[in-house]
Amino acid sequence: MSDLRDRRFERDVLACLPDVARFARSMAGDESDADDLVQETFLLAYRGYHTFRAGDEPRRWLFTICRHVFIRQRQRAARFSELDELGDPSSETMRAVYGHIAAQGDGSASRLDTMDLRPAIDGAIADLPLDFRIMVVLVDLEGLSYTEAAETLGVPVGTVRSRLYRGRRLLQEQLLTFARDAGLESATARDHAPTSGAL
Amino acid sequence: MTPSPIDCRTAAERLWEYLDHELPDGPLEELEVHLRACAECTPHFAFAARLLRDIRGARSNDRQTEGIQSRVLGALRAEGFMAAHS
């Protein structure tokens, strides 16, 4: 590749490395596998840079390559198509709302409002099934629109909605469980605390 | 023109699209009119908005990328990559 093209590659493509690393980590789970995935993604991007069209978004181009590499490595293409049979987006959304209604009833929703969720969120995202995790990462962490996520993954926009909403609902459930457990712990601690003035 | 009234279920079904700014103008206007008047739906939207803020905040916990960056640059150099800062 010419020096000019390499400079362009460095400026436009290599600059996306932190985003690709985060995306790879969300798919691979394991950090060492994620690093292999990142390296392979950039090698393929470099070799295929002539196919990159000026005006395209390099981050999305890299996400697409990264996902292809991951599927090829894991030979899990079949699993991706299986998950297209999700509930429709409206019912996924309604389930999240029903979950909130139940949480209002048992007090975990108001407890969650006052809690710092950051320690729980990374783990909750990592625990999501792969296809939902990818969608949450692309839309919520990387800021892609539904259409951009659909184009990046080569799936219909309806599939983006279904997987994203399911992923968010699962996250909501996990975080509400975190809030409930934290409430139980503090109640137990209160029950076992010595009462003032007790001898 | 006044938007058509929608019920709570229809409003709730639009929750994520609303928070993601993916609702088309007509349904968006219908929803905003509903939310201004409905005390039942507002807490669901506020709860979901808070949840999304927290999830999106997870992005700030980026992993360090220096190690993988030098590894990628090494692999690219082996392919002939010769940009200035490599």
C-alpha cells in the first residue's frame, strides 16, 4: 500500500481501534480471544482497504468485518439465523413495562432509582446471550441507529428492534435482581445490628 | 391538526423507539400528547430513560487498548504498513 493510503488508513481506520476492541470484547467474552479478533479484523481491513468506499463510516465497516471474523472463527452462523425467530418488538417492549410494574410493587424499582448501578452493568451486559449483547453494544454503547445496526450486521431493522428490546429487558431484569439483593442484604444487616441501649 | 388520542398500551409499545429517537413525527406527537396527560405512563418512561442512561454510561468504562494497539500495529507492519506513527 502507498504511504498516502497507509496514512489514511491510520487516520480513519486505526483510530477506531478502541471501538472495535470494545465490540470484539462484547462478542468474544474472553479478553485474549477478543484481542485475536481485533488483530484479525485490522489485518483484513488493511488487506481489503481498496474496497473501502470514501464517505463510508469506517467504524461500521470494521464492525461488519469483526462480526464476520467472529462467526467464521466460531462457526456459529447457524446460531445467528436461529435467533431471528424472536417475539415481535412490541411484545418485547411490553414485557419491559410489565417488569417495571412488578418492580414498582415490590419496591425494587424505587431502590434501583437510588443505587449506583455502574458496578452491576458491565457484568449484566457480559452475561447477555451473544446476539442480544451485540445489539446492546452497537446501539447503546456505540450509538448506532437501528438502520445503521441493521446494515452493519446484515439483518432487517425488525430484527434489530427485537434483539435490542429483548437485550434491554434482560438487563432490566438483572439490574432489578441486583437492587432486590442489595435490599435484602441491607435488611439482613439491619436485623442483625445491635439495638442501641441493649446490654 | 390535533394528533389522534392513543391508549396506554399503544404508548407503552412505543417506549424504546421514543427513547431512541426512532419514532416518526406522527406517532411521536401522539405519544407526547399522551404522556403530558397520563400519570400512569410517565413513571415507566422515566424508569426506562434512567436505565438507558446507566447502560450508555457503561461505555466510559473502556478497557485499556495500548497492548492490543501495539500488537495490531506489529501485525500490520508485517503486512507492509508504513504510516508515520507506526
